[in-house]
Amino acid sequence: MNLRHPLILASNSPRRHQLLTDAGFAFEVYTTPVDEDYPSSLPTGDIATYLSEKKNKVYHEDQPDCLILTADTTVILDDRLLEKPADLVEANEMLEKLSGRTHEVVTGVTIGINGSTSSFHSTTKVHFRELSAWEIQFYVEEFKPLDKAGAYGIQEWIGQVGITSIEGSYFNVVGLPIDTVYQALLKYSQ
């Protein structure tokens, strides 16, 4: 897709890079550290969008006349956020909590240009079957999912063998609801 403005993906996520590439977009990747703190009073379902908007503001000042795409993905279980695990022990604990349960994955997306932004979010319900201790340990040790909210990647082994159903966008769980992003970027096409 040809856009009227250069597109910048402000994300280190290789999964987001791949989804945007596969959807036919030409873009550059810029990353800079962004404080990911959020108000403790914020409802868990709003945190992903809040963080995507916060990230977008950082890039606006440096990249005028560019479309800035930012995103943040959260995993929510029992109205509690499961962030990226600090270590393999915490990753193991997170997967034990998700085992046999349904949780939500929320991705907030913000598209900005010249100080104007548009934000939206996508929510997907994900159900894991009961996972054995061996399966959790194998996945954590082999895949080391420390860069993933909730300590798993749906596209990886644990998702392939442990997820029994989803309600909503698969790509949202991967890290970017690319169907919705594509539609949002159409208004900037030539």
C-alpha cells in the first residue's frame, strides 16, 4: 500500500515488524526507551491504549510529517495485568495461572501525524487447556518467553498445543490486530 506520508513503526517487536511487512507496508523502525508507567487507577482494559498513546507522543516531536504507529499489548487474567516476566521462574508462574483458564489479550494502537492521533484497541479472549508442569517447564526453558506479556507466544509451541480456542483476532494475540491497522491506514493511502 502506498501511503501519502512515510510510515514509522515505533516498536522493537519482531512480530509487529513481520505482520506489517506481510500486510504490504513499507516502513522504517525507530525505537527509543519510553517509560511504561501508567496510573494505578486506570482500568486494566485501558492500559494498552494508554501506553500506545504515551509512546506515540514521544515520536511526534522528532518525526513531523511521518505517520507514527505505536502499539502495546497486555494480558489480563481476573482483572489483573500479566506483564512481561522478569525471569523464567515468573514465566513459569504466569503459565500456571493461565493453565485451564480464559484470559484477555488487549492491544492498544495509536496512529499519529503532525500532532494529531487516532487510537483504538482490539480484545481477544484466549482459552488454554490444563497444561502439565512438564509442558510449562519445557516451553519456558526452550522458548524463554521473557519478551512476551503473559509469558507466551500464541504462534509458538505452547500456543499450538495448549490453546483450545480464541474469540477475536489471532493477530491481535501475536501483537498487532493487522486487519484493523490496515483499515486505519487506508485513509492515509494515495
